[in-house]
Amino acid sequence: MSVENISAILLAAGLSRRMGSRDKLLLEYKGMALIEHAINLLDSLPCREKILVTSPRHLEGISLPAGIATVLNQNPQAGQSESLRLGLGAATGQWYLFLNADQPRLELAALLPFFELSRTNQGKIIYPTVEGNPCSPTLFPASFREELLAQTGDAGGRAVRAAHPQVCLAFETDIPEDFADIDGPQDYSKLTTHTNR
């Protein structure tokens, strides 16, 4: 399977403010840093192009697959919108799949609905829900490019999605645990406790 018109963009330059003094992307899960899990997921996607937006410190000691283009965010304090802008600058597809680096259990199988729905729902903003609540990743058609580029701070794509409910297409995932994200210490503790059972 190949999805030739989708640009997959991994946003991995955050400052992990809610994690306290720890950089969550460098925390370990199943023998790898969270950012490594995210990079492996990005590499597995059957997309037109695969773009990693990150900061130099997150690349130390990591070998990147040959098919991934890297864009460095030298200003992560500007919020997620800065990474979003940089990723869009490198994207050439007709769809943009924005992934976050803090969903270490997410795998390709859970993302297949994105590819299936994009084929028959042109112009829709597509995203998963868990018990009716939106979560990441999100797939945007290129018609929202300028609006996405205009975002500031940490609002990012969520603000654009919220502003256009009439074109949103949500699908309820049947594997909600795979979409869990790691925002703070309690999330990480839950993740590692679950792993060790």
C-alpha cells in the first residue's frame, strides 16, 4: 500500500513543560526513548514523504532511517506552531498527517483508517476519538495550509480543527490504549507500570 499524496509530519521539538525537569521525548519505554518509537512509526508509514521536525538535542545518539527528512527547530520555545510551520514548509503532499512524539504505543495498524478515509473524503479534517474525545494524530487537507501556517503558540492544528466542525470527520478507535499520550509524570508512570505487568 502506498499513499502518494500524504505528507507525514512528526512534531518532536517540544520543551516538555508538564514533565517538570525531565525531557519526555528522551524517557525510555521498552528499551528505547519515546522519540525513537515515534521515528520508527514515522518510518513505517506508507506516505509520500516523512518529515521529522525536532531540535538538535533530541537527535544525539539516534540513527535516522534514510527515508526521513529532518527539519531542525531552533526556536522550540515559540510553541508547537513553530514546528508545525517548519514541517509544512518541507511538505509537498495534498494531505498533512501531523503526529506527536508522545504516543509510544501507536503503531501503523491503528492509523490505517486515516489512509482509507482520505481516499473517499476529500476536504475533510480526519482524526480519531477515544470515547468521543478527539486525540492525535490529525490529517488535514492542503486547503487548510495557510490557516495552519497562521497559528501561533501551542494552539497548532487543534485550533484549526475546532474552527471547522462542519468538515471534521472523526472515527472512534477500537484500540484506545494505543492513542494514549504522555503529558506528565503520572502518564509516564502509568505507561511503565502497564509495561511491567
